[in-house]
Amino acid sequence: MTNSVQPEKLAQLIDHTLLRPEATEAEVRKLCDEAREHNFKTVCILAKWLPKATEWLKGSAVLPITVIAFPSGEGAPEAKAAETREAVAAGAKEIDVVLNRQWIKEKNYQQTYNELYQTVTAAKGLPVKVILETSELNDLEKTIACAIAKAAGVAFVKTSTGFSKSGATEADVRLMRAVVGEEIGVKASGGIRDFATAKKMIEAGANRLGLSASIAIVTGAKAEAGGY
């Protein structure tokens, strides 16, 4: 499939996501069922749903993951670490933590490092992704945040919460990949609603996608590949 993204490989790049605070148990159960059916990498949900999601996903390869300090990024490093420990105990297999952007704005880089290092330590070896909220940072701030995150031992840098003024852009993904190199991952999330956009993010350097439109996107990949 020249110039195509294989649907099976695409599914394994997807964090199938539902983070609306008003989401119901039925909606989260549906999310898990969809993830099992399409073999998505993970379901990304609020921590309160982790015990049930773990049960619903049992017997599959889909991982339950959650977010920390979401969506504001505020809170002391110790609070984020405690929230991370609780999430791991509840069944989270990956952690997406929101950066405290104010510390980047204030050039308080040591505090930024300490926060991320404490979160990584609290995750006990599980992958940690740090959400930069790129729409609220300039390019220099994004560059510095990525460099600090990499030094602190995160597994991924991530564009967006999906709850700010805009989401992932190709330019931001390219910048993030350029800063972190090939050693850690780049997750594009926020505003990716069709296969064409998802493909552009992958081509720009993303190797994980945070999506709520996951099914439409894998369907688009199958259509391009001639499967539909």
C-alpha cells in the first residue's frame, strides 16, 4: 500500500479517548467495547472509570490509561505524584499528565523538571506522557518543555488536552519530534477527526494519536487501503 497507513498498524497507534466529565458508565463501556473490536492500543478515560474499564477490557490487549491534573495542569508536584500513584493502583497502564504551563512561562524550569520527575517516579516504570497544551505556548516554550520532559524521563510528549482553544497541528508535531529525537514518543491529540488529518500527524512524526473519532479514522484508513 504505497503512501498508505495500514489500518491494523494505525489501530495500534490510537488511544481511544473519552474524557468528558459528564460521560456515563454506558458511554465508557461502549468505548471499551469499541476498543476491543478494533484492537486500539488503549482507552483513555478519567481515573474514576479505571476499575470498571479494567474489568471490561480483561482478556484483550487494550490498555486502560488515564489523565493527571486534567485539564488545567495545576497542582503541586506532590499532588500530581499522589494522583499518579492512585491511578496506578486503580489499574492505569499509562499516565498522561498535564504540564504546569505557568512554570514554563515564568522560566521556573527546575520546578517543571521536579514535577515531571516525581510523576515518572510515581508511575513505577509505566509510560508517562506529558501534555504540553501547545496552543498556549510559543515555539521556544514548546522546545524548552520538550527538552525538560525528555530529561525527566517521560515516554511521550503530547500536544493537547482537547479542552483548550485548539489541538494538534502538523507544525507542533514536527517541532516536538525534532526536539525529542527518536528516543521518546510524540502523541498528537485534539481536533483530529478524520483519516487525512491523522495521516498528516503520523507523517509529521507522531507515533501515538489521542482520538475520540477513532472509528471514523480507522474506517477511512481501510477505505484508502481498498478494504471498504
